[in-house]
Amino acid sequence: MSDVSDEVAVGLRIWLTRNQFELVAPVGGDSASFGDRQDTWDRNGTRVRLTRDRGQWWCDLSRLGSNVWLDLDDVAGALGVKFTDPVERLATAASSIDDRVFDALSTGDGTYQQMQPRNSAIGGVLVLASRGLLLWVVVPVASVVWLAVALPLRKRGVTFFQYLGWVDLNLIAFLQRGPLRPLVRRPASFVPSIDMPSVAHRLRTADPA
């Protein structure tokens, strides 16, 4: 994961701080050559390492006690994470990885794929169809709610379209974790309101069915 800008790296650090990750091993920083640094964060044994080397950033994950580090994009790909935003990819990967999953991923022999049940094509279709229909109701309601919460959210740097993206992400999580849970292999996680400023997902005109 070396195509991360300084701005995105700041977003990753903010997400880690707001989600109970503790900075356990800071190295380097602004005073180092080229601003190079390597910071390691920990939460309940899940470790995240952010490295900056000559203007390029890397984000890796590991587990406490292991010397193996796995690239965030590799972990997210193996977990089937569809989000392209680095913060959302990190949020999903960090909440999904435990000792069992990490051991399977770090072997590199396809064990993790063998552990998982098959994807349900019917589940994916039903999620898309249900979401498309519900958006016709959810978007107008969310727009009315925005009138009441716009001021405090704008003070946090949240735009209206970012707010709608956050609503949509939680609608998807609700569908995958609620009525359609038996058909979804790895349901999306709910996005807490504290993470709204970092949401990159946006609703498109074609999304409502």
C-alpha cells in the first residue's frame, strides 16, 4: 500500500486514535531525514504499522507476538473487502483479523479461503435490490434529519454528500447483518458517527433502483 498521500496517512492516524488503538512504538518523525517515520499501534493484540520512507507510505497489519507483517491491501483483498478508501479498508480489516485469521493469511497457502463458506450470489443480488428500493425512503428521511444536524457536522468538516455516504454504508451493514445475514459470508461493519469525517463513499444517481 504505497500510493497513500500524506493527507490519507493523517486520516489513518486519526481513525486509529479514535478507535482505541494505542501508539506503542513511535520511531522517527518530522525531525528525521525526509520526515521518515514508523509508528506501531495496538488494540487487543491487533497491530497496525504506518511507515513513511522518502515520501511513500506503507500500512501493514500483524498480531501481538508475531514478527510477520502483512500489507493492508493484501489483507483486505483476502478478506473480500470491497471498499477502495484506505480508511474504510483499514477499519474493516482491523476489525476482522484475529489470531486464527492472521495465522491462515500469513501461511500464504490458501488456508484462509478454505476456511470460509462460499459466497452467495443470491445474497449479493438481494442486498443490491433491497438497498436500491430502500434508498428511495432513506435518502429523503436522511435529508430532513440533515437539517437538524448540519451545523454540528459541518463544524467537524462533514459535507452533506459525505453524510449521505455514511447513511448508505450503514444501510448496507444493516441489510447484511440483519434480514439477509444467512446469505452473506462476511457482512460489512457499521460505521460509527465519529468516523463520518473520513467517509469517502458517495451515493450515485443510479443507486436507487
